[in-house]
Amino acid sequence: TVLDEWCAKEGRDPAEIERSTGVEGSPDKTGQQLYDLGVRMFTVGLSGPDYDLGKLRDWLAFRDDVNAGR
């Protein structure tokens, strides 16, 4: 990635940088790909007044599965 290239140029370990991104939709579509790119913080946007927490539950389940090694 571009970040990895800049880290190499600057002599910095890219593992020291927490990668984050905002996510939409289901983690079934993009979760593993983003995780494989090094993203560890996923921000789930919600809007009200009728908050649907289903998307958040899906991303939390993805996080739990990854952390459990599944």
C-alpha cells in the first residue's frame, strides 16, 4: 500500500500504525479484505432517529470471529 511504501522510505515499521476506516454494509463483502490490508479499527456510521444497530452487530460479530481465530 501507499502507507507501506512511505514507511519504507522513512524507515518506519508500518505495524506501529493503527489503520482505520469507515465501513458501510456487511462485513461479509469487505471485512476480510480490509483486515488483510491491515485495518484493525472499523468505524460504523449510524443515523437516526430510527437507529438500526444490525450493521453494528454484524461488524462486532466479524471482529469477535477474527479475534477468536475463526
